[in-house]
Amino acid sequence: MMTQEQFTNDAVELLKKLIATPSVSRNEKDAADIMEQTIRSYGFAPQREANNIWVIDPHFDESKPTLLLNAHIDTVKPVDSWQRHPYAPTIEGDLLYGLGSNDCGGGLCSLLQIFRMLTEKPQSYNLIYLASAEEEVSGKDGISRALPLLPKIDLAIVGEPTGMNPAVAEKGLMVLDVIAHGKSGHAARNEGVNAIYEALDDMRWIRDYKFEKVSEFLGPTKMTLTVVNAGTQHNVIPDKCTMLVDIRTNEFYDNEEVYHFICQHLKSEVKAHSFRLKSSRIDPEHPLIKKCIAMGMKPFGSPTLSDQALMSFPSFKLGPGESSRSHSADEFIRISEIADAIAKYKELLDGAAI
């Protein structure tokens, strides 16, 4: 029987291998190979679709509910201000530096060790561990490609860096193209229809409208005009004004519902890039959330997007590290955070009811 310290050491060694293997979104093959080989070396039979790797509980029983343990293997590109080499795993005291160490290698490697620990004996639920690709770009060859191939999921824990506090709600994202149309003409004469002027009322409405339903954990749904483009030169009346609108929905609003509402209130043409990145939540009265609270954890709402947005079942984020370190230069995770995560996951899940 392995000790908790040995599981922690295995998590750290795996994380060091992953840091040393570039895995920017859509280029995760080598990291996926490492995950597949590692899972096989632990005595399991992983399955793979593109660069998504998963393994199913050897005690799987269709009559039991199923818990998904998920984290992603891809990273963003390293920013220019790194002082260390982003792909050189470097340990200084308790700190492990490297791209993807915090977002979300700590959760990825900790949850795999927990899968090993919990499947040593039957639980009251099934377990599936999924290392997913393309999370940072919400890519279609990421988790959305793997989920249809899995058994029915009843609950998911996503190993994003949350300081090991449960993120019980997460904002969704929808981006809109808003296009105001006019008619070109010479600026020196009283002719044409200025598309910028046509857009002004819509800009004001976007700026001023407040969605009524405010979330306890996420606050209001937020709509922000972020990009405006119009005109070709000073003496030509612009015949088109294009705008980008960033919308962050809370759990009370469906993206398609918000889109249709906006269409009714703007005179400009409106096109949604996608409806797929929805807000997600779990009932704060769920037994696992109540157990988190009993363990001293503090539920909160997360403004940052994750693979939760593509899950149609209840889920929450819980992982080692801090979101503030993600996507930043000299990213790191504390080895003690990985050890603490493994201990807390075990306390939370071993023998639990989901």
C-alpha cells in the first residue's frame, strides 16, 4: 500500500515531465502521450480520443452514480516576461516553477493520484479520470469531443486552481458581432447615412442596460462593448460600423435567451459567435459542497471560464494553486499545495456519497 507522501511524489514527478513537454492548446500530442503512458504504468487501461485521455474505474457499476475528475493538459503560450525558462521545471524550496504548473498541472496530477487511491477499493460511486485538451481555447477537439464517449456523468470536479476552495458557480461567455448599416456619401455634402450615428443608440443601450437577476456567487450578468470599427477615410461617410460585445452570464441566464433579448432591443444586426460556453453551477446544498464547508473550505463564484462551460451536469472547481498565478510569467505551484490537495480530496471523497 502506497503512502500519501508517495502519491504526492508521483504527482510532482509527473508534473515535472509535463512542464518539460510543450503543450500549447491544439498541440498537446506529446503531453497526451505522457499521460497515456503514465496511466498505463499505474496498471490501468486508458482510452483516448484525439488528445483527450481518460480511464474508467475498474469497479465500474452501472447502478451507481458516476463522478468525473477532470483537468486539462494544455497551456497558453508563455508570455515574454518570463525570467526563467517556461519549459524547465525548476524546484526552489517548496516552489515548482514552469508553464502550466499552476494552470492546471497541480490539479491534473493530484486528481490522477486520487483516482489511483480511491479505486483501490469500491466506493458508493464510480470514478472516471479525464485529462482533456484545448481547454484554454474552448476547442472542439477538447472535452466536448470526449464527453459523448463517456458513461453518464452525475457530477464533476474540475481541478482548476482555486486555493482548494470550491467554486460553486462559474460565469459563461458569449461574444456578439453587432453591425450597424448606413449608406456611404461625401462628408462635404449632406448625403449618405452615417453608420456610426446609427450605432450610437445601440452603444448607449449596451452600456446602460442592467440585467435584473443577480447571483449570490457571480454577481450580475455583465455586458461590455469592447471593440468598435468604422470608416475608411475622413471625407467618406461610413456605411458600416462593426462592434464586439463581451457578455459574461451568471447562472440565471442562458446564452441563447440573452441573445434573443438583445436582438429585440438593438436596431443593428446581431450575430453570436457561439452559444456553447454557458454559465455553470452546483447547488450549495449538495452533500459534497456541505462537506467542503464542514472541512473549512469557503464556496465562491468564479469569473474565469473552464471546461465546466461545456458540461451539461452539475460540477464545481476545486484544485491546488491560485487563479491569480495563471497565464502569468514565472508561473509556479507549491509542492505543499499538491500534498494538501491530495489529502483534502481524499478526506472529501473517500467513502463519500455523491
